[in-house]
Amino acid sequence: MAAFFCPHCKGRAKTRTSRGLSPTLRELIYQCEDPECSYSFVVQAEAVRTLSPSGKPDPSINLPQSPIALARAQSTSAEITSAAA
């Protein structure tokens, strides 16, 4: 997971706990590591788009492809089509 920093003192924050809310959404509780601050806050991490398709896809998960992934797939498809011609 990416590092998070305290929005108040800008110090590093540490994950205290987390829980899954759905297959694509996770809620994490962070606490500032600066003992004088000790601010606690909630972060939600969500899978929002596909960069590379899964080799073991779950049919219940339907995330849109990123524009870059779409362009790459179209480019690969065009290369295959022209090579076959």
C-alpha cells in the first residue's frame, strides 16, 4: 500500500487496521506516527479500472479498462491483424 502522510502535520502515518468492504473496496485506519500529533483518519482504497486483464478472472468483477490499456489492446490487435494478412 502506498505511504500516507498526516494531513495535519505532514508526518508519516501508519496503518492500524483495515477491513474489506467489497471485493474492490478496502477501508484502512491510519494513525500519525508523530506522538505530538497522533491524528487518526480513514482511507478508502478502491480498484477503479483495469490496467492488465486477469489470468484468472472473477465473472462478478467488472472494472472498465483504462484508456492506456484500451489503446494497447487495440494496437496489439491491429498488429496481429496486419501480420496475418
